[in-house]
Amino acid sequence: MNILVLTDCPSPYQVELFNEIEAQGKCSLEVAYLRGHDPQRQWKSSEIRHASMELSNGGMSRACESARRADLVVFNYYLHANAETLIDERARHGGPWCFWGERPGFHQPQWVGRVVRKWKLAKLHASPVPIWGIGEFAVDGYRKEFGAQRDYFNLPYFSDLKRFEAIEREEKRERVFLFSGSLIARKGVDLVAPAFVRLAREVPNVRLRIVGDGELRQSMMQKLAPVSERVEFVGFRDWPELPREYAAADVLCVPSRYDGWGLVVPEGLAAGLPVIATDRMGAALEFVRRGRNGWLVSAGDEVALFGAMREAAMDELPRGARESVSEHTLENGAERFAQYANKVVSRKGAKEDAKPQIKS
């Protein structure tokens, strides 16, 4: 089966998954990247070991041809003129296709998002093609917006968690909280500062490590100044460097106001860290369970965040982190991708066979 995937850019986690799909050999995969990199991300390029093309570098004609010829086209992006063209091309061609995305409705006011998706995803609204949601959080959102008269599949993001599973943890005298992500309001890092200042004044043996960079760095440094001796700003760390940062911590704190998935959650759990996350993160809703591997708090709630951090600082930490993501492997992700692709194509074929045949 020949599959074409259209996505934004070769981010490390997507490249890992697509490389694994290619390595398993259960389908012939080709990936069309709209651009070579995201200028807002500092990731270094990952080694691509699957057939690919870059549409911003003259690959559009090849992509159109692939969209017509593939047995299945998976669209992982739509807010780009080239993406719209390829969706139109596939819908007009009539072959099986599906949309694969994060939960809709959080990047802008809800009514604005609905209008934009009604316009940009008109072909998806007009046909019963399947939707692959990136986690149950996304599946639920798409089902509410697009209705129940289509198939939905849960296919979240996957990355290679083995590098985190190999971490050997040691008991430390201090309890170290880790934030890893962009220093922006959406990630909730501004909530971490007042919560940690309050915690540090109450509990003597806590520290905070902040991995990442962004527009809120200076304001974070100012807010954390009263307890600066217990805070370390590590800066940006690239993909291969992250396991070392997780190894130096005891609790992962990721209070995002919204994250469609949030790879940091399964990474932290795989590293053996209990996770404090919010109810607006796809991965947290999928994996985090109080008493087993962490705390799930309301997004934007500084008081709830402080309460979870205080409990994590003063009580015995839950120990079910690694077990909770033991099945969330890169290999299983590639197998699920191929399984769902086969279901989409076979169901499309079954529906075509069921149509009344006109005999000459």
C-alpha cells in the first residue's frame, strides 16, 4: 500500500515515527513536508530515512502526482495554500484520504476557529472521510465539531522513549522540579514562578530547573528573584540532550494552558518522573492518574498548581510513571499507523463494492 502524508515540517518526533514506519515495511511511505524547518523552533535537523519531498523547495508538482496515485493520503496540516491544493486534488480524485490532527478550537476564539475550519476544511466537512485524532482529547473535539457519521481513530504522537527509560535515578536530598518547554504563556510557565516562590518559602529542600527559552525568560527571572539561589535557567536543550535533564530532576511540572498532545508528558513518565500537568493537555489526559504517576490540575489554576507542587515536595512520590507508558512505544505507534491505514482503505473499498453496479 502506497501512503502519502502531508505535514508541516520535519520535526524530530515526526521524523522518528516516519522512519520507524519505513523500517517496519508494512506500507510504502512518502512524506510531503510543506517547509524544511520551523523558524520558531531551535531543533537541529533529524536524519530522514524515508521517502520525502519539501514543497517549499519545488516539490509541489511531485506532491500533486503522489496525491493522485497514492492508495491513501493522510493530511496532518491544512493552514497553507499548498495543503488546500492537495486536499482539493485528492477529494477530486476520489481515492481514500483522512485528516490527522490535534484537538481543534484552542488556538483562537472558538467561533473564529470554527469559521476558519469550515472554510479551510470544506472538503472534510462535505465528506464522511475518517479523522485520526492525536489522542482521545482530539478525537472528542473532532467528534463534537464534525459529527458522529464518520470513523474516528486515536493516533497520538510517538517518539523513541527508550532513551528516557535507560535513565537510572538516584535519591537526592533536595526535591528538584523540572519545567521543559518554550517559555511562553501557552505553556503555563508564568504560573510556575509564583507557585515555586510560595513553595520555596514554605519548604526548604526544593529546587527548580527551567529548560527552554522564550519571550517570558526575563519576566520569569524577575518573578523568581526572591528565591533565585534555588532556581537554575538551563536554556534550550536539543532533542538528544533532554534525557540528561530529566535524569537531574524528581518531578516534571508542565502546567500548559493548552497542548494538543504534549510529548514532554510521556517522556517524563518514561524517565520515571511523576508529572504535574493540566486538563488541557492531550497526553496528560491520556496517561496521568493521581496516586499512580502524578497530578492533573485545572489549566490556568495557580492555586491548584501550588497544591500539587506542595504535595510532590512533602509526600512520597508515586512510582508508577514508567509502567504507565510502557506500551507507548515508537514500534507500537508505527504498527497503529499501518493498521489504521489498512482499515481506511479497506472500508473505502468495501463501500465502493457495495454501490449498485450499472451493467451495460
